[in-house]
Amino acid sequence: MDTLAGFKKSFDPMLKKYIEEKIEEFSKNVSDPFILDIIKYPQTLIVSGGKRIRPYIAYLMYEATSGKDKKNILDILVSLEIFHTFCLVHDDIIDKSGVRHGVLTSQNYITAKLAKEKRHGDLEHFGNSQAILIGDLLFSWALKIFEENKNFDNGKLKNAKKYFYKMVDDVFLGQFIDVDIATRSNVSFELINEKNKLKTASYTFTRPLQIGASLARIDKHIEIFCEKLGLELGLAYQMQDDLMDLDQDISENQKTYFTKNSKSQMGKNEIESHLGKAKKIIENSAVEEKYKNKFFQLIETLRIRSN
């Protein structure tokens, strides 16, 4: 599991197994085929795509802080990917997205099924409503992983949950700002930067790093290392997303660093600057050389990502 691709190959069967078990458990009290199909749709969303960056970077940090239980750590890191799917489900409703990873978003899938069955009423509203519930269900499953885990001592679990809930607060606050920005004619760079620090840097990198470390060994120096590294990786990651959105000719909505009049090369230079800073943070850290190389390899993977 030295690479992101190798990690995904080992991680995905565990993720799929957990989702299948939870769907089976949750479905026991309902017989209606329509409802059962809705409940099963998160599995389609999860297996259709996703790089697994959040659990992978948590796993790397767990290893780098002397974590040894490489099987049971994967069980608990499933929570990060399920929480991520919850965020995507609600984000798709907010952004009125139609497709994700090549499959219909939850609300569009449900609305289409309602229309096919010639149901009555505001079908789009009902599709959105059911999709909100799908997201809520995923959120509860992500939390249960921490509550039900028996493989880590209570002190480490308590620390991990502390960072998990900080991640929840960060991404929710970032989403509040994100939604608000869409209503403004002019948005300051500071507000966009604040949103990106919360919704991307913290949620995708900083908190997963801290969760991974807290399940092995964490102190103030490690916590700060995670914050500094997570910030640089997160800002680079968000800038890549913004540039890709412009390449796809997505309508400008004041949410990004760049406009269609921005020079693409300037954006790429900014990305390289943040990735370079991330590399320096790793080089100057107390992390063992073999783990430094894994982080460097991740940076190279992020550098060439295309979606």
C-alpha cells in the first residue's frame, strides 16, 4: 500500500463490505422495493469512483507516527470515505449537480425513478428530500464506526473523534460560506481563501492527517506539522479544482480563485508554489525517511491529477 492506487485496491473491498453490511442491517424493517432501492443507492455512489485521498493520507500519517495495526486502522478509516460520500450527496443537492463519477446524483436518480412510476406531486422536491435522508444515513454510519470500534484503546479513539468532529465543523462552516458566496456580486479573496481552508485543506488533508496520527501517536509538534502540511496540500488541491472547472467551461459563480480572464499559467505557478512548500515541510520534519518518500510520492500523484 505504498501508493494511493495500491491503498485503494486494498481499502475498497473493506469499504464495500461495510456499506453492504449496513444496508442489509438497515433494510431489515422495510419491504417496499422502491424504498429498498433508495437505501442501496449509496453503494452505487461509493463504488463508481473516488481516489480515497482522505483515508490514504490518514493511513500514511498513522504509519509515520509508528502505527502498527495496519489491518484494523483500515476499518476505522472507512469512516472518512463514508463521511466524504455524505458530503458529496448534500453538495450535489446544493449545487444542483446531475452526475458524479459517471452515475446520476442521488436526487436525480430518485427523481427519475419517481417520474418513471408516474408518482404525484413535486417530484424534484421529493427527490431532493430523499437524497438529504441518504446523506444523513451515511453521516450516522460514519459516526458509528468510531463508536463501535473495539480495536483501539479509548484514549486514542477519544483523540481521533476530537479531530473527526473538528473536521465536521470545518466542512460545515466552509459549506455555509460556499453557499453564501454564490449570492454575492463581489467576493473578497480573503473569504474565498477562508472557505478553501475550511472546506478543502482542513477536510481533505489536515484533519485526516491528525486522525491518523491520533490513532498511533500525537503531540503538539505532530499536530502543527499536520496543520502546516494540510494547508499547503489543500490550497494546491483546490486551485487544481478551480483550474479544471475553468477548462470545462463551468459558469463563473465567484466561488474560485480564478476567472476565465485569469492566466492559466499563473494558477499553475501558484499550485507549484504550494506543493513546493509542502515538500519543504516534509523535508524539515522528524518523519522517517521511508515515510517522507511516501509523502513525496503522494505530492507527485496530486501534481498530475486530472479530475
